[in-house]
Amino acid sequence: MATTNDKENFVNSLIIKYVDALDIERAFQLESEGYPPEEAATLETLKYRQKVAPKLFLGVYLPSSSLSPSPQLIGYIVSTSTLSETLTHESMTLHENEGKTVCIHSVCVDKRYRRYGVATKLLKEYISLLKKSDNEVKYKRCALLAHEYLIPLYQNVGFKLIGESEIVHGPEKWFDLVMEF
């Protein structure tokens, strides 16, 4: 079992950068492993989101090694932006360039690296990038839907629970969370 120090060292060794088109197949693999089929984004949807909102598709990578000559994608966050103040069915399928609300659609981490703090590190970096004043668009908030068991993860990085969502996507209930900037 990994110690806290081992986990910390591992997380600190990770590379965080924008996901490019070459890594979309791997992102789709992680999406398919992380979500039930009725909730997972399609490969086409991930390609669309990367194409129209590349600065809202952030990945976490294992550094290069002798086993893997290039960094390997082990997790990501993908979003679009909307003019709406909350997530809607429409905002889950469209990207509005001038949108002031960032809608997180997926936070995925390879199951082998869960419970190490990878998602927390990625979320904190993502939020930091969204808050930067040199963004082309000045975002006002970040919104997401989460299943009940994931609410503490998001609250831990600063999201506020709004309540049960009206959006139905798959069999489980979703909850609205938001972070105002």
C-alpha cells in the first residue's frame, strides 16, 4: 500500500497540460472506463469539445519514462462554456465562445490512479487557469453535475452544492454544484 509520502511524490511528478487532438482516443478510453455507457461522452463529442474549446480540455499525464517515451494521459477535465448561468441540456451539447459560465462535463482519472489526489490536483489547476485574468473570456463561474458520492470531492476544491439537478442523464440522480469567481 502506498504511503501518504509516496502518493504526494507521485502527484507532484505529474504533468498538467492541455489535451491535444492526438490524445482524444485515450481520453475516450478513460471516459468509457469511468462512466456507464448511458452517461459517457462519445468519441465524436470529445473531438468536438477539444476542437471548439481546447483551452477547456486539460489533462494530467505521467511523465516520460523508459517504458513510455512520451507522457501518458491518465486523467482529464473537459468543459464547454455557455451564456447560461447553469448547466442545461443545451449547454451539455454546445459551446458558446462568449459564455461566462464554464460547464464541466467530465472529470476522469484512470482507475489505477484514483484515491491519490490526482483529481484534486487537476481541479485546482483547472480552476486556477479559469480565474486568470489573461483569458480571452473572463469567466464568472464554473458549474458541474455530480453524483452524490462525488459531492465532497468538488466541495473540497471550492464548489458549492446548489441541490438536486433537473437534468436527467442516465439512471442516477445528479446534483448541481457551482463555483463563482
